[in-house]
Amino acid sequence: MSQYIAQNITTGSLVVGTTALQLTTEPTAIKVLVKAALANTGIVYIGKVGVTANTTAGTDGYELTA
């Protein structure tokens, strides 16, 4: 079994309001881990470009609660 060892790990955080934001522009990103902050009081929706907060069937996001 072969294993891939990450050579370049990038970390960061975003403060999100009511507008969709792109998490990364890295074309070679293999995995993105998204976690709500402990102090989060709202709901974050994760999805493709144009994600909505469960208002349009084609762009509904995955709900990430606090």
C-alpha cells in the first residue's frame, strides 16, 4: 500500500457573512477540511459556486451548524 505524505499543508480561516466565499484557489488542492468555530452562532452552507442557504434546489448547500 502506498501512502501520500503532504509536503505543503496550508491552514487558514475565513469570517463569513451572508455572501458566498471561495475557500481556496489552489488548483492542486487534494482535500479541504471545513469546521465551524466553537463560537459560531449561525449556519454555514458549503457547496459549489453560487451556493444558497436552502432556497434554491439546484444550489442548496450542505449545512454546517455550530
